[in-house]
Amino acid sequence: MLRAASGRLVGRDGELTRLLGLLDDARAGRPTHALVSGDAGVGKTRLVSELAARAAERGFLVLSGRCAELGDSIPYLPLADALREGAAGPAAAPLAEALAARPVLSRLLPDRPPDPADREISGLAQQQLFGAVLGLLAELAATRPVLLILEDLHWADRSTRDLITFLSRVLHREQVAVVVTFRTDDLHRRHPLRPVVAELLRLPSVAAIELGPLGYEDMTDHLTALASARLDPAALHRIVARADGNPYYAEELLSASARPAVPLLADPGLADPGLADPGQASLGGPPLPSGLAGLLLARVERLSDGAQQVLRAAAVAGRHIDDDMVREASGLDEASYEAAVREAVADQLLLAGPDGYAFRHALIREALYGDLLPSERSRLHARIAELLADPARQAVPGAAAELAYHCLASHDIAGAFAASVRAGQEAERLAAPAEAHQHYDGALSLWDRVSEPERLAGQGRGELALRSANCAASSGDVPRAVQQLKRTRGFLSERSDPVLASRVHERLAYYLLEMEEPAEAEDAAATAVSMLPDDPPSREHARALSTHAQTLMYRGDEIAAGHRAEEAAAAARAAGRPAVEADALVTMGLLAERDGSLERAIELFVQAYGQATAHAMMGSELRAAFQVSRVRLERGDIAAAAEAAHEGVHRAEAAGLQLAPYGLDLQYMHYLAHFADGCWDHAQQLADGFGMRVTTVAEARLSAMALFLDVARGSPAVAERRAWLEPFWAADEFTAYLSHGLLAEHALWRADYPTVLAEAAATFACCRGIAKGYGPQVIRVAAIGLAARADQARRARAAGDEQAAQAEVDAAEVLVDAAREGAAYPARPKFVLGVEGRGWAARAEAEWGRARGDNPPEAWQAVVAEFSPDFVYETARSRWRLAEALAEAGQRADAEREWGLAAAAAAELGAAPLQAALDDLGRRARLGPAAGPGSRPGAGAGAGAPDALAGLTNREREVLRVLAAGRSNREIAAALFIAPKTASVHVSNIMAKLGAASRTEAAAIALQAGLRPADG
């Protein structure tokens, strides 16, 4: 007999060391994630069990759960397992308190009563549950580090996979380590875990730990430790060679061969001939059954008939072995059953736990199940389904899904149908829309095979199909929802319930809008409206009117959209449906904004927000809050915009909806408001929550927003963020628009003009895709492109290349025309351009003047006037250009003042690229500290410059910097605001002092001395 595999861990020192290192990282506030993979039987569970024990010794709170073969239809099974076991362990008190504060998680536990409000949960509730899990881990980790282990992820449901991905994105500073395991040999090409693993492995916080076969020495040590007596070396060699490095295979070979009369044991005196099985003498005797299943069954076949009977029933029952259910399914009386279970436990086929029994390894169950005769299997499934149908058992989360599985396996179609519907309803309550859709879809596939399906389902086919489609959309599969609703629309007849038919068409229209199919959406919405009368008022009719208004607005028929929105609001009021009215009010506000009535738009947004908040309609509340914040920011009322966004984000976080559509939008509005008002440290805190290593479009949009600060502060994170964002540019034009535009600014600061123009062109392409023409969104990037053209034109003039300068002017004219068209917004003649838009339009005009060689201070004073004082950063960089124009015009006092204001703001913001540009301007135009004699000695060369440059004045050093960049005397003069003759004199003096025979030699001496060449 084997000893329990609970001794020293063999052959996994390297993997365990890596995992313990991850625990150290987690304790230091750097959350970590590990994916432990390997073939079945290679030792994943043994490794993480050792890790759990070591973690507990180090003071970690360990939560451990595992998936099961039914896991893909039972939402959050491993999480529920971990919470249940944790609630029964040493951390029961703090865990109970944390769970009590988050009722959404209590739905996962069998001893928690259902919440009646669960019936109305929408698809957004999944975000609530995810937020609750994050909050739970953060709360627990505040007092002690947490290790969360989720095993057998290859059997996980989609919601669990999404949860793991979510945690890998949002855990930032918590003392949390997450370890998951999965079988690599189960991951076939279309396995849903494969893309999840691929995405997770792109994250630096995720460690991949793949368990390969054990080496010969490790296998020998492992089996020697397991055997109850000294092993014969020759027999041991045969086992190790045959097991091919798989510890579990080796254990089973050893167990199947470990018989008292066998020569495998070195001391034959220990053998009991009465226990010998002539068919299984030893590895040297008759061969064992081929394959691992044969090895496993060889152990089972040694047991008594009663024990085998129990194991067969347990194999059909599945994951956890419920004592009473398996006993009743086995047909044994209580005494015989207990004796049989004791025998199976003693032979280590079953393991005893606090909640019952489990197979020592999943492969044992699989082998037993596969060995059953079809009739035997069907009979056992039917018996277990009969037992599962007990109301007490059906109250346990996941029981309905198990019942559906067993009914279908026993060919009880009616039972499977009814249980699938209940399983879908349960999954909806658990905020698992993907699994709900799966169960509803399964029920729909059985509809025609069942007598009286409407009675069994408690609803009609159309209603069930509508629920299934809504769950598909809530899980993110909008195309599937559209497909299902179109099919549902096809089988609805004239005799169908008109309310249901209207709801189907309305939801179809709504989801078609999500897929950017406004024409088809309008047709569907119009049909939905026509199916119901105005009187009596109804929620369904009001909602159809509201959705129709949205489709009309997106198609550009704003007059008709306005009428429809007003009808929708009136109908919603008459029906007593404030959520629908709030949505209609938001649509009316958007229409008022398009018509140039900003005050009216804000009034409607505020009214919608108050109404939705008063009636706890979170979706409408967040949508209205976003619009309030957005319009106020565009008007330049930044404080009010930040306040509205902050309140909206707070409400979203409290509900666990910070990643829901408008919750996400409010996050970036909050961030943009503080980017605008100069509270950059606070904005940076917000941006730190925008993950860089993104895997979804929503994450990519937030990450692209973070580029505003990264670029403005010259962060090295720009390159890494770009690498992660680039794969999303083809899929999401908004992410591409943000990324390309800000990367153009990044290149402009580095004077990388070809990249500026390439990124600007890409941004223009995105603008055409987003707005079907030029609108205000092109103004900023046009101004950035104009700045690059202006720099190149000025350089060409300084070099005397008028032809190149004219080419730049011609190209700049295209850009200024685009900026002017965007500001005019021909598609919406009544549109009122916001403060920031007017500032960028003024900058485009000023850059156009620079490109043509006309750089009057008045042009830049107009830019400053538009941005100042609320848009702190934009005001500062406009003052930089204004100081340059004033210096060129000889207005040194004014230039000095503007330079000082810009430099102070840049220093406070930490805007390194702007600071560098101001330093360069200060040296060239002798502004600020550079203006005083002897001030800032050696500026640009660094303190302690070598003696080779000691004889140069500060001005000569500046000339040498420009000369080292390969500039001509004329270009030096333009760069330093001096006459070409003066530049020539400076160059001659420099060469004489350095003893240089040529300009090239002078540049080489400068570089060798560490003098940095001038940029651009």
C-alpha cells in the first residue's frame, strides 16, 4: 500500500522558489499572478498545496477552490469553493465580515438566502460582482497578505475566466497573489482558455510556471518515499522508465503492482499470498491494462463489489461527493455504504474532506465513468437527477445546472429542459450572463422535443429567446444577440403577443446601434413603435419610442429625433417609468447641444441625472452624469466638470460599475478635467489605474487617455504603452484616434518630424472613420501637424532653401484648411465650439503664420487668451511660443515675462518636454536665468565640463551646440536670434580657441567634451 503523498516535495524546488518569490512580491504590495500548467498527473496540485502550506506559515490568508467538469455551466464555481472553504477555516471571522459587506458575493454560497431583488439584476451586475471580489481581496489584504488559488481552470466557466482576467488588470498595490492551475493536455485548439492564457502571459505581473516531467533521480526519490517498504531496484527502474516522468502515472504503476506476493517488494516475507491477484502479479508478470485508464481501473478492480459500486455512482455524481446522494444512488444500505467508502479511502481512491469526499485525482473518475456500460450510466444519471430534484438540494447554487446535465445524460428531455431554464435564471441572479445565455440556449434547442414547453418553462418561446439574447449582449456578444433576435423575429406571427414582439424589435434596434447599423436599427425601432398603441401608456411603448429617437439621431434626422424623444419622455411619464424618461431626456439634451443650445442641453442632462439618481436607475444616472461632465469641460467650467465626474465615478465604484460603459467614460472625464486644470499629481493617480498591458477595447481606451500625461511629462512609458495599444487600432477607431494624435505630439517634442506627420495622417484617417467628415476632433492634430511643418519651413529658410520652405507652406495650407473646416463643423452648422476647441483653432492659425514666416506676437496672444487661465498646461505651452515671437520682435521685457510664467507652470506640472523647450529658448534668446552675465555657466554642457571648453563664453557654447548639430551659420543665426554676420564671428572665435581646423573638428571636440548638440 502507498503512503499518502503528503511528504517532502520532490523535484520542484525551482518552481516552488519562483512561487515563493511571487509571495514576497505580493507581501511588498506588488500583486502577482501565476499560471501553473502541465499534463494531468504531473504534480500541479501537489505543488500548489505545498505553496499554500508555506504561505500559511508566512502569515498569508489562503483561499483555495477548484473547478470541476461541470464548471463550464456553473458560474464562479472555484470562487464559491474558495469562499466556502475559507468561511470554514481559521479566517472565518474576517471573511464573514467582508462577505456581509458585499451581498452580491453571498449569492455564491449555499447557506445564504436568495435576495428578491436579484430577479431584476441586469448584465451590469457582473461588474458589481467583479468589483465586490476586488473589494473583498483588498479588504482582506489590508490586514494580511492573501493567496488565492483556483485549480483546474481548464474546466472553468466563462465568468470565472473573465474574473481572473479582470483581477490581473485591476490589482495594483494590494498584497494579493493569485495562482491558477490548468491542464495543458486538455487545451485543444478551440479550448476557450487558450486565448485567455495567451493574453495573460503578455502581462509582466503574470508568471508562467510549466511543470514538465520529473527527472530520473527525482522520480526515484518520489516513489521510494511513497512505498511502504524498500523497493527492488530493478522493479523501481522499470516503473520509472515506464512512467516517463509523470509522478501520478508512476504512483498508479506502483500501486497497481504493489502486492504482497510480488517481487517488487524486496522483502518477500512481508507478502500475504491470500491477497495476490494472479492476473496482476507484477511488472514482470502479465501486462497491466494499456493506458492510464487501465492502470486506474486495475486499482479499482481490487476493491470489493460494494466499494466499486460506490465509486461508479460517485463517478457519475461528479465533482464533490455528497454522502447521502451517492449512498442512495449506489443502492447500498448505510452500513455497507460506510464500509465501502472506508475501503475506497484506505486505498486512496477517495479523499475525505470536511464537506464529504472527493476523488484523489480527476483521472480516476474519468476512467470509472468511461468504463460504465451505456445502460448503467443512463440509470445512474437518472437516479442522481431524481435525487437532485429535491427542493432542498435545488436551493444550492449550481444545482440546477447539475440537474440539467444529469437529466440530459439520462435522456430525460423534459427534465433537462426545465432545469436548463432554472439554471439560466440562477446564472442571471449570479451576474453570469454568458452562462445564463448558454443555459437558455440549451433550453431553446430542446423546445420542439418537449410536450407543453411553455408550462415547463413558465414562459413562451419568444420570451425565453429574448432573455437569452439579452444575456448574450450583456456578456459582450452583441452579434450573437442580434442573430438570435433576428431568428426570434422570424418565428413571431401576427397572433404573437404584440408587447413581446415590440420588445424583440426594440432590443434588436438597440443592439444594431451598438454594431453601428443605424439604418437597420431605425427600421427595427420603427416597427417596435408601430406594434403598440399610445393608449394605455406602457413601459414597452415608451422604451420603443426612446430607442427610435436614438436611431433617428444617429441617422442625422434630428428634427424627427427630437419629436420622438419628446413623445418617449411623455409616454414614460404617463407609464410611471422614470428610467425610460431619463434616457429620453439625455437624448433630448444631445439634440439641444447639436442645435447650439448649450444651456438647454445642460439643463436636460442635469434633470435626467437627478431623476435617475432619485429612482436608483444606475445606468441612466451614469449616462447623464457623463454628459453633464463632458459639456461643462467643453465650456471651460473645469471645476464643475471635475465635480460631476468625481461624483459619477464614486457612484459607479460604490455599485461595482466603474468598468461598465458610462462608468468607464466617467473615469476618463475625471482624469481629463484634472489634466486640464493642472492638478497633475491627482491626474497621475487616476492614470495609474488605467492599465498599460491591455487586453480589451475598454482598457485600451483608458490606456490611450493616459498618454496625455505620459507625453506631456516625457514619460518613458510612452513606448511601452504604444506597443500594447497598437493591436487595438484596427478594431477601435477611437483608441487609434487618441493614440495617433498623442504620439504625434510626442514625436513633435523630439523634433521627429516624419513621425509627427505620419501619426497626424493616421489620426486624420481615424477622424474620417469616426465622424464621416471633418469636425472639431481634427483641430488639435491639425495644429500639431502645422507646428511640424512650421519648424521645417523655418529651418529651410534659414538654410536658404526657399523651394523646400514653399513645399512646407503648401503642405501646411492643407492642414490649416482642415482645422478651419473642423472648427466650422459643416455637418452641424449650429454647433458651438468649446473653449479648448477655440484655443486649438487659434493655435492652428498661429502655426500657419509661423510656417509662412509671419510670427506676430498677437497671434500667440490670441491663443493664450483662449486657453487662459483654466487650461493650465495649454496656456503654458502657448506662452512658450508667445515668448519666442516676442523675442523675435525685439520685445525682450514682454518675452521675459511670458517665458517666466511658462517656466513656472512647467516646473510645477513636471512637464519635462516643455521645460526643455523653454530652457532651449532661454539659452537662444537669453531669457530668464540665461540672460544674466555669468548665470547658468556651461548650460547644456553639464557642470564640470572638460577644460577643452573652458575658454568659451556662455554664448559661444550655445553657438557650438548648434554648430555640433550640423547647422550652417545662417541656421545658427536663426536659432539664436542673432545676425548671420554675428554667427560667423562666433564660429571663427570658437575654432580659434579650440584649435580646430574645421567645423567638423570643432563639433567633434564638443561631443568629446560632453556638450549636447542642439535639438532638431
